Amino acid sequence: MKEIVLVKYGEMVLKGLNKKSFEDMLTKNIKRRLKSLGRFKITSAQSTTYITPLDDDIDLDEVTERVGKIFGISALCRACICEKDFSDITEKSLEYLDDVLSNAKTFKVNAKRSDKAFRMKSPEICAELGGILLEKFPHLTVDVKNPEITVTVEVRDTNAYVHAGSIKGAGGLPVGSSGKAMLLLSGGIDSPVAGYMMAKRGVHISAIHYVSPPYTSDRALMKVETLCEKLTDYCGGIAFFCVPFTEIQEAIKDNCKEEFFTIIMRRIMMEIAQRICEKEKCQALITGESVGQVASQTMSAIACTDAVCRIPVFRPLVGMDKTEIIEIARKIDTFETSVLPYEDCCTVFTPRHPKVKPHLADVEKVQNSFDFEPLIQKAVENTVLKTFNYSE
Ligand code: ATP
Ligand code: MG
């Protein structure tokens, strides 16, 4: 029996004339994600993408697992392909759903007929197929309100499809449909979640990470690389920029007042990220900041950081509690990696008493007392690029 994966669009159904470009982006993302699993025919019609396996040995569980993490999809399901003929629909349903129905207590039949030329109307399909299933599986009862299994028949343009209900998709918009932005990715809990959230809005993510060896270790960098790799499940390929930050941090330590260390460091991070954005055509920065979480994330501190930014800074976690952020981190499987106890450059030379409400004029005065420009240029020049593709 031939199976297919049906993918239903999320928000992009509302895109009117632009819908086609979102659809093309989604198809491209699905193709890339499934490439290593075999050959597929991928087509779109009526706000649905059809993923038809062309090889016999394709692992459809793995296909649905992967497709379930692709943004732009509201729901997906594995279905059996039938002729547009009621007796074929019945025959295939009995065989295809044998296992699920044998193990269920309640069910209902749901029919959708987008091909209005099909001779039976939806309620007729439901009643007839429902009756046949009850006969074949006498232990079942019909429950229209809260059934365990919803047997769904979709009569579409070329075929009919039968399945036992859909699962929720990842939502959002296809990655790439909203442009490209640079995620400041630390090894912490927050920034991977921030990247996931912006990718969900269709933003293609590049990542930048600052390292300060020997104060930060190789293991700390490897941890961030692992996070990057995990994010590819949702974000697609990620260009990862690793910035040598030691000299800058030492210069801050040697030349600036201690209470301003963190805020000046953050301003320089933003400056470097923007220069790489220019080269990489990224239109915004993304951070994992959340108001009030630490001293550098008070409104005054964020204002001082933003003062050096020439492009928008997206902070998708800005109004979230740590517990809410952790919930997402667990869902996207970054939490366990994030809590590994390796040091981040932010924890090197942390001031004992950071300024909680820094004034921009004071910060600028302290920062301008030393010429960081040559060090910034050097850091940008020595930044190393590594590309992460989908984890297999
Ligand atoms: P996270 O859990 O994401 O590390 P945090 O609560 O620890 O966040 P900070 O350490 O103040 O907060 O960092 C705030 C944001 O700055 C991070 O969310 C991240 O976007 C960015 N950031 C911090 N350290 C680095 C780093 N070493 N490389 C790149 N970005 C960083
Ligand atoms: Mg951190």
C-alpha cells in the first residue's frame, strides 16, 4: 500500500498573492531536510504539500519526525493513497487502519471533499465508511465529540487519502521567507531559544559567538557548536562565526572602570556583530536577553547597548520568565547542553558591582577613553567561519 505525507500550511495561507513564494520556500526547505532519506516527489496544491516517497525503503517515521520541525506547517499526517473510488477507499481503509482501530475504543469518520465532482458528499462518506468500520471492528463505538481516532478521508484532485488524524506542525513561517539575521549565540539557555523563535518567524539564522581563550576553553566552544547543530533541525543550515575576543576583554579590563566592564563588552559585541552582518547581508541582530534577568539586561543597560546598533535588535525573550524559556529549551532539546557548566566569555572579568542603571554619557566617556577600533578590526578579520548543516 502506498503511503504519502500530507503537509498543511500554517499562517502562509493568509499571504494572498505572495503565497506562492512562501510555498516555494517551504518546498525547498522540505527537499533539503529529506534529501538524505531517499528520493521524493514534492508537489503543492490547495494549501497542502504532498510528500510522495519514490523509493520503497524510506523510513516514514523519520520523515514525519523531520518534517514536524520545519516551520510554515500547521499540521501533517501520514496517509494512505487511494483511487478516487469509494470501494478502493473502503478496502484500503480497512487494511491501513487495521492496527489503530483494533487498539482503539472510540472513533469517528471525518470526510473532506475538495473535488466536488466526487459522487458522494462528505456526510455520505462518513456514514457509509463509519458503518463498514463498525461492522469490521465491532468492539468500537462512535464518539463524535471526543473520539480516540478520527478516521479522515480527503478526496482531492488526483487521489483520495485516508489517515488516522494529523499531528501538530511546528507552526510559523518557512525559514528564509523573512530574510536573514545574526544570532548572538552563547552557551547559555536563552540564546538558542531566541534563535529558534526568530527562525519560527521565517528568519534565516546565522550565528556569532565570542571566545576568550585561555579564559574560555575548547569544551565551551564545542558546547556552543553542539547547540548550533541542534538548532539546524529547526533553522536549517547555519553559518557560525567564531570571534576571538580575548584581547578586547583584556583591554576593557585594563582600561575601563570595573563597573562598566559588562556594558562596554556588550556594546563591542554588538559592533563586531554588525560589521559581520554587513558582509553577510544580515538585516538584524538577535539576542537572548530578557528584561531584568541580569544587570546588563535592565532597561538602562539595554538602552546603552542599543545606542551602538544601526540595525534592529530582536529580543524575542524580552518578556518571558526563565521557566517559560526553559520549557522551550527542553522542547527543542538544547537545555541539557546549555546547562553543561563551561564558562562563557561573559563570565570572564565580571565586575563585582556592575552598574545596574548605567547612563549612556558615562558609558561612552569610559569607552572613548581607550581606542578599541584597532582591536575590533583585528577581531573581525580573525573571525572564523564554520558551516553547520542539518544534523542527520
Ligand atoms: P544566555 O542564556 O543566552 O547565555 P544569559 O541570560 O546568560 O543568556 P548574558 O550572558 O547576559 O545572558 O547574555 C545576554 C545575551 O548576549 C545572550 O542571550 C546572547 O545573545 C549574547 N551573548 C552572551 N555571551 C555571548 C557569547 N559568548 N557569544 C555570543 N553571544 C553572547
Ligand atoms: Mg550567558
